[in-house]
Amino acid sequence: MAAPKKSRGPAGGQGRPGRSLALILIAMVALTGGMFLADQPTPRLGIDLAGGTSITLEAKSEPGQESAINKTNMDTAVQIMERRVNGLGVSEAEVQTQGDRNIIVNIPKGTNSAQAREQVGTTAKLYFRPVLTVAQGTPTPTPSASSSGKPSPSASTSDKGKASATPNASATTQGRAVTGALKADSSPTPKASTTPKADATPSASAADQAAAAKLQKQFAELDCSSKASRAKAALGAKPTDTVVACSSEGDAKYVLGPAQVSGTDVDSAKAAIDQTNGQWIVQMEFTKGGAKKFQKITGQLAQQQSPQNQFAIALDGEVVSAPSVRTALSANAEISGSFTQQSAEDLANVLSYGALPLSFKEQSVTTVTAALGGEQLQAGLIAGAIGLALVVIYLVAYYRGLALIALLSLTASGILTYTIMSLLGPAIGFALNLPAVCGAIVAIGITADSFIVYFERIRDEIREGRTLRPAVERAWPRARRTILVSDFVSFLAAAVLFVVTVGKVQGFAFTLGLTTLLDVVVVFLFTKPVMTLMARTKFFSSGHPWSGLDPKRLGAKPPLRRSRRVNAPTDPKEA
């Protein structure tokens, strides 16, 4: 007589559901612990829930560039502003156009919101200009005044382009190099005389003499101690113009020649610590074309005498640094000086993400309170609670004991969602706004739908006459396929919505996609193992009327039995 075949192990790990439960419980404990260790016990809130600042910027046209205000440049400005704000770590900032000339920037309350406000409208027009002359930042008594022999800026440039951002220059002759820069040949290399000379050179035309006189007057009257004067010093100047400018601290003023290298020639910039002195610096790398320009101009400046051997790094018309050049430099440069970590990072952030194609002025700044958003959130949470209550009532009325498994699964999903959202705040700057809350509420229905699919598959197996334990395992493969397909469609819709939309709608799409992924995790690692364990209890396995799996109530067929093939006996005595 043949030995009976050994039955195969239960499919889907029926015998060891504790492993899956232990894994997801460990994950929940780890996420909860990480949430408190990161000192982020609650999710970050967006501007509609936490309040913040709303800034309206108006694009302004510069002389001769009225046509620059167009849709392309406005969209480019929005993208650059978004990158700048995100580079500062401000979460859930919104940047969008309004009409043809305005950009609205919404910055939630946060550590870096003040720095973001300063940078969103900064045009960040960066030029490297040769220094023609330099003096103290206060107005000079008379244009003819001179005090030659006094020191030039103490900035120095190494082979990498180090520069001091705080020149302590004394007044030099105002006419020095100004006239030379306005000669008819307009040579970009500063070839100005180092001797005081207020009159025009013999080769200068009458127009050059008038322009030189005007420039000398502007330079003499410039008061860099005033912030307003510093902002207006080079206002409206073209890159090809010879201009007057102030240092960013206001302690020095300059006459600068035409720009030789622009900010578009900078490939990247980052803040770093100088290993030699421990001070903060900004490291820049130039593009291939920019490196050639930089090497050429520094090679020319290295042959000049002070202060004409300096080049000024002018950002939005203000001189950030004016280093002296002793040798031609390569594709890398470092701006050093009196930088703090924050100021170095701010400058590197602006340089990295480029110059705005337009100039903007701050039209209005409005403080947004969280009162309105709080009321809407409260209304949304009430609506969500009502919806959840209706789902629970339906589950209890229709599935009875199975509703307990559904509620435990919803609780596990809620814990995972809450802790992950809290951790994503400091990790990637995720902030919870009203649409994101709506996405989480919608996810309740998606999660409940997965449970219902599985429960119905189990009930179908019981209707076919199977007992509960095999019904749980036989129903799982079919339910699993249906759940995966359904969640894949939901996740795909959320991903497409996230890619093609901007602003708050992305919060909805992100939350919907996150909760859809968590639904798969919960169903596989929690709902299925819990259902396997419950099937071993007498309450469920006996088909208690309140279990939701009562065979009589489900209209089950007679139990299925495997028919065995019995061979007819050949010996009459065996019959």
C-alpha cells in the first residue's frame, strides 16, 4: 500500500505570519523613535495651515529692454526663484505668475523664511570688472582732490582667485584711469595711467572728456555709507559701460571698467571653509568659455600696477570683493573675506541657480495668518472623521468580526503615514497643506477597498464549501493580484498629477502616492498575517454568526471533498 503523500506547506507563509507582523511592528517603532529623535513630533505645515509671508514682485523694464518682460522670461524667473528658495531649505514655498508682470511668492513660517524673502527678487547679475580706481566710501570734498600713495584694497588673489571682501582702501586720485577708460578705442584692459591726471588725454575726444568729467563727478559725490546710494550707484548700467560702484559693506567706492566675465560664465558655486585659516569662502567653477575669459582678463590685470591689477566681483551693482591679481588664474576661483556661514551659503546659492532674466521690485508684502487655514483644516478633519465613521459603521454592519481586522489595518496605516510625513519634513522639506490632508483622507477609501477585496475573496471560498483556513490561503493570490493592479493605477495617477501640476496640487498628489504605497505594505505585512492568525481562533474558524464568516449566512455549499479513485477488487474474497 502506497504511503500517503505529505501535504505541502501552506501557501503564502501561513505557518509563520508572526515574521511579517514583527517586521512591520519594528518599522513602526523605529519610525516613531526617529520622529522623536529628530525633534519632529508633528508634520511640517504649509503656509495655509501655519501662516507665513506672501510677496508680490513686479517686473520692471530697464531702458532699452522693454520687450524683455515676456512669458518666457517670467517663467524662467519663477523656476530660478523656486530653486533658490528650495536651496535654502524652505518647505512648501509657492512661486507662480500673476498676470503679465507679477510674481507671487508664498513663504511659510520657517527658519530660513527671512533669507528666502531677501533672495527671491535678487536679480543676481554678476560681473567681473577691472578696477580703475578706488577710494573711501564717503564723498570726496572736491573732484581734484588726491591723496596718492595711500594703500589700495588689501585684497589679494592666490592661484585660485582668493579675494578679500573688505577692502580698506584710502582715497586715490579720482581722475586716475577714468579718462583712460573712456578713450575712443575703449580697450577692455585697464591701461590707465597710475599718475594723477584729471584732464582728458590728448587722444580723447570731446565726448570722452565730457563723459569722463561726469563720471568723476559721480565718483566724487558717491556716498556708499547710504544703502540707498549703494543700490542706485550702478543702476541701469550696461555690461559694456564704465561705472561707479560701492562695496557691499559701504566702506569703499570704485570706478569699474567694462565687464569681462559675467555670471552666466559661472558653472557652479558652493560655500566651504578655507582650510588654511578656517574662514568661510565661496568656491566657483567656470564654464569652458568662462574659464578662457577669466584666464585672459586675469593675465592682463597681473601686468598692471595697483589698483589697476584688481578685478571687482560686482553682484547687482555692489562690489562683493575686489582682489588683486598676481598671476593668470584658471577655471576655479574663491571669494574669501568677512563671510559668515549664512552669507557664504546665500551667495553660493544665488550664483549656483543663476541670474534672473528680469529686475523686480517688491510691490507688496502680506503676512498670512493660519486662522483661515486652521478653520478649513478643522472642517476637513470633521468631514474626514464623519467619512471614517461611516466606513466603520458599514464594515461592522456588513463584515462584523472582520471589521476588527480592517480597523487594526487602518490604524497601522495611519501610524506609518503620520510618522513618515513627520520625518519627511526635515528630510526633504515636505510640508502638509490642505490638499495634502485631502489626499490622506482619500487614501482611507483606497485602503479600505483593499481589505474589502480580500474579505470578499475569502467569503467566496467559504461559499464554495471550504473551511476558513484553506479559504484564507486560496483567496490571497487572487486578492493580491487585484489589490496590486488597483494600487498601481492609483499610484500612476498620483505620479502623473505630481509631474504635470505645481504648487498645492502637488501636495495632494504626493500624499496620495505615498499612502497608496503604504497600502501595499500594510496589506501584505499586516492584514494578511493578522487574517491568518485570526483564522486559527475558534471565533472565526467555527463560523460564529458575528464573525462575518458564517457559512449558513453566506449560503455555503456542502463541503468540498476530494474524490479518491478506488480500484475494484480482483479477488471475490476481498469484495
